[in-house]
Amino acid sequence: MDKEQLIKLLERFDITPDSNFKDQHFMVNPEVIEEVMIAANVLPQDHVLEIGPGPGQLTEAILLKGAQLTVIELDTRFEGIMTELQEKYPDQLTVIWGSALDIEWPQEVNKLVMNPPYSILEPLLQLIYAFEGLEIVSMIIGRRYYENCSSRIGDSNFNKTSLMTQAKFDVHFVKNIERESFFPKEGERSVVMYLTAKERPHPILYKLAEFFVESPTVDLKFVLVQVLEGVNKKAKKHKGMGFEEFVTVKSLNVNPKLLNRRLQDLNNHDIAHVVSKLSFCFNKKKQQRERYE
């Protein structure tokens, strides 16, 4: 659907995009939509979830692949468009009205496709992390998010977004998107990117992310003790091979001012510092084990 087709569709249903309060910027570049679909690798046997379908450009592209599709949309002005798509693709499309942040996602979903409002990304990312069974997340998103979630451990800009993403997913860049590809024109630079589920979650990041999701009010010292317990279990197993020294919170050399802070009170600089210290410790122990095995 190009810009002219989209404008005609919106006019037919008397819809004016709300870019100020609802952060609505609709994709009008068919090539970008195709890139999102290639990244998602939608197959007929898939059950796809789309967040924020709006006027349905990605929605119809998914339905054309023959997959089951559930969409979650907050803005009921798109009800007429969704109804027409349900009639055109009978028994394929389920529409749920409400916020994707509040509604329970269907458990059978294995792929997620979205062009969400960038303003809800952080809480949405936490839901993506917590949802079990996602194989691929293909999205149109702000370039700032891509840069954050792809930051390497040890980089100064590694942050909570990096942690929550890389705990369970590998990050893939597809292409930059011109601002003119959106209607209304998007102010922020955007990209097509996708996430693929890791075969095994990252041992350090996963443990930290679990605490951020389930126990954000506990203090950092408690979390570090729990994470180091796993590291030290392997040290016990290999005792006598030359690296039996256990890692303690003190030997980790984390900034002591952070230890009594709650996880939810850590800023991005704090998170980068903690992850870097833990990762260095974990990698050092891993190299030592591999040397003796």
C-alpha cells in the first residue's frame, strides 16, 4: 500500500492519523513492508501476533502468507478496516481491542510483527522478554532502539534495553528507513530489524533480566549473590584444576555505592558497569575451564 492508497483508505473511514498523542506514523513504502515480511519468514503453519496494525498494511501482508494472525489494536477507529480484512480472509484473523501492554497475548503465538508507537517500547520490550515461545520478532522501530539493543557488553551505552534484548535474542539489522516512508512523516530515524531466539539464553544477562522482570525492588547485592552462586557452582565442580577460587561480591569489584540500590533505581550507566564486571568474571572462569578440559 503506497501513500496515495493509504490516504484514500483513511478518508473512506474518516480517519486522521494522530501523530501527537497516539504516535501514529503509518508505513507507505511497499519495499519496507516486504523487508519486514522477509525478516519474519512467515509460514502457513505460524501463528503471528501483530501489535498496532492500524490501517492494516502489515496485516494483509501477513494474511497473504496463509498464517493465523492475531492483532491487538488500541484505536477503535480502525474497526471498519479490520472487519473488511476478516471478511476477506475468513478464519485467519482475530482482532483484540485494547492495549498490548494490558492484554494477555495468545500462548500459541510463535512470531511477532510490529510497527509500534515508539513511546511504549520499553514496557513492550519487557513483555517480549517474558513471553515464552517467540522465535522471531520482526519490526519497524526507531534507530535509537536498535543501537541500544545491539550495544556490546563493555560499551558505555550498554543499558537495560541491551540487557533485556540480548538475554534471550540475537539482534539483526536489515535496513535504514527514510522518514518519507511514513505518513505522517516520522521525526525519528527508523530501521527494519529483527530478533531471533537464542538456542540458549545468555547465562549472565538472563539471570539479571529475570530479576528485573520479577523482583525489581530487591537490592543489587542480593542479585549479585544469586548470580555468582551459579558461577561458583562450576568452580566447585572443577576444584583442583587450578581455578578453584570462588568469586565474591567484594572480589567482583562493583562500585560499592550501588550494592544497596534497588534494581529499578539503577540507571543505564550503573547497569553497564554491573554487566561488564559480571561478564568479565564469567568469561575468565569459562576460559580457565576450557584450558583444563
